[in-house]
Amino acid sequence: MKKLLILLAALPLLAQAATERIIPLGGDVTEIAWALGAEQSLVARDSTSTWPAEVQKLPNVGYVRQLNAEGILSLRPTLVLASAQVQPSQVLTRLADNHVKVTTVPGGYTLAAIDEKVEVIAGALGKKAQGDALRKKLDAEIASLPKTALNKRVLFILSHGGMGSMVAGQQTAADGAIRAAGLINAMQGFDHYRALSQEGVIASAPDLVVVSADGVKSLGGEENLWKLPGLAQTPAGSNKQVQIIDDIALLGFSVRTPQALHALRDKAESTP
């Protein structure tokens, strides 16, 4: 009888989970929701949500900074988990006005942001136990990162088709990741991104270049990376030292970030 009563009490929660229609907006948000076991309830994704590979089978509602409320509403979501990067911001207001529950997930470019994101998303999904377990796992991965700084200068290059290459200054996810790995951002003295210049690159004297796989593709291959202005005249260029990364894994400050930071640190430690 006791088991029957417990089952009956759980039925409303099971029914709610079965009928929930969730749209995560932001690659970091999607990865956390998936890691928490919400994959069966996801009905769409944004274009930055590409991991795990199975998520790419979901309808794509567009780029996270160029969203359209009507397209999202057409999928009849009951819950939208929105990255702090969602734009235009009126989209979330429109969704809430149409009786969609909206949870805004905080951003941030520090390791502490990962824990906060998991806590918020787990709370919105009603998965506190799973959230606590995931936070514990990620905390252990973060705790295993080297605590001592390494005197290696890292240059992050942002390159996409149709635009010139840019370099990351302070107040960027790239800067946060480089510092979290105990390394030095080669570009100092400015915030956000700046167009790559020959003089600036040479003066920054990076030991290691970091670029996304999509960035290498947009350049037409790794061999063209070293043809960017000034790069061949740097220690990284002389030694052909590059780390090609999955940008959401390293820069998303989500479930894959601790391991991506370990890989970045390992590469830097082996750099001449």
C-alpha cells in the first residue's frame, strides 16, 4: 500500500515532465539541460547549440542574438531557458506575455559562473538532485586544474567568414578562459575584440595561438592561419604553436569547459 501511495503521489510530476516542451537558447544552456537529463523534453534549439550531436536533429530557431518570438512560439514551448546573450531582449518579454515560462540563465566568464548556471537550470527543470550531482562533478574537475600560473602568452583569434580576423582583449570569454587556465592573455590594454593588426600581433609576442575549428575553416586551413598579419614574426608563429578548439566547449563556461581548460593548459605546458 505504501509503495502504491508513493507512486500515486509521483504521477502528477511524471505527467508534467512528459508534457513539458522546453527550448534552451544558448549552447551553454543546452549542454547543461542535456546533462541534467532533460533531452526528451527539448523541442528546439538555437544555432549555437550543436553539442551533443543529437541536439542538431531538433528544429533550429536561429542565432541566439537574432531571435524571433513568432518562430519560437510556433513550437508551443512551455519553458524557455534563455542565455543572458539572448537578443533582442523583447523576445523574452513577448514569450512571457504569451504564457511561456521564461528562465534567464546568468552569464559570466569565470569558473564560478558554471556552478551558478547549473543551479539555475536545475531549479527551472525541477531536477535539484541531478543538479547537485552535476555541480559536484564539475567542481571536482575545476579543483583539479593547476593552481600555479604559467608564464605563457596566449593569443585568441576570432575569425568568421565575411569578416576580418579579430583578437580578444579583456572582458571576453576568451580572456576568462585563458586566465582560468593560469595563462596570460597576450593582448592587454583594451576590452572586448579588436581588429587584428600586424603591429599589435608582433608586440603581443604570443607563445600559443588559440582559434576555433570554425575559424580555421573560414581561413581555408591551418596553413593560412600563419599568413595573418604579423603572426609569423611571433614565437607562436616561429614554432607553429596553435590550439584548435571547440569554441562552445572552451568559451561557453558550461559542462565541457573544465576539460577544455585542462587541454589548453596541457598544450601551453608543452609549448616551447
